[in-house]
Amino acid sequence: MIRERQALIRRVYIFWDLAANSLALYFAYMIKTNFLPLNVRGLRVTDEIFMTLVLIPFLYYFWGQEMKMFDSVRFKSIWQIFTNSAKTMGLAIISILVFFFVMKFQSVSRILIFLYGGIATI
């Protein structure tokens, strides 16, 4: 009974975490298109951006599983939770940048990706 409840809580936690990351990506997009200087404000919508938007949650989930970020937080300190979150986001951002390099993506904004990483970590 306790394990079933723990599994349910874990699924809910993963859902809310991915929803918060989607919201962080939206905020990063809004900051880039509305608040940055005009010379870096533009954003071309291409297939590469859509592929990136699909890739980010999967990479975040994969690295979150590897870093045991979705395990029970009952016995972790705030500092451990924050460092796990920062490590997960850092590895996801590095994975995305390596993917950009391998696939030779040129039109995806690195500023947007780093804004997303910063907002999602906080």
C-alpha cells in the first residue's frame, strides 16, 4: 500500500516538474522576444526549434532519472534537492548543445536555451 502510494506520488511529482519546466521554457521565450535588446530579440520559427522543444522534456526526464531527482525528497535537504536540480538541468543543456553540434543546427537560439536552463533551475 505504501509503495503504491509512493509510486503515485512520484508520477505526480514528475508531471508537475515537467509542467514547471514547460512553463520555464515559455517564460524564457517571452523574455527573449520581449525584454532583450533588439539585436538579439528576434526568433525564427523553424523545424529545428520544434525538434528542440520536443527534445528538452525527454532529456530532462532522462537526466532526472539518472540523478535520482524524482526519488523521495523526505530524507533530502534543500541543498541536495537544489544541487540535483542544477545537475540535471546542466546535463540536459549540455546534451542539447551536443545534439545541436552533431545535427548542425544553426537557427536555434542558444540564448533561449540558456535562459530556459537558468529559469528552470531556479
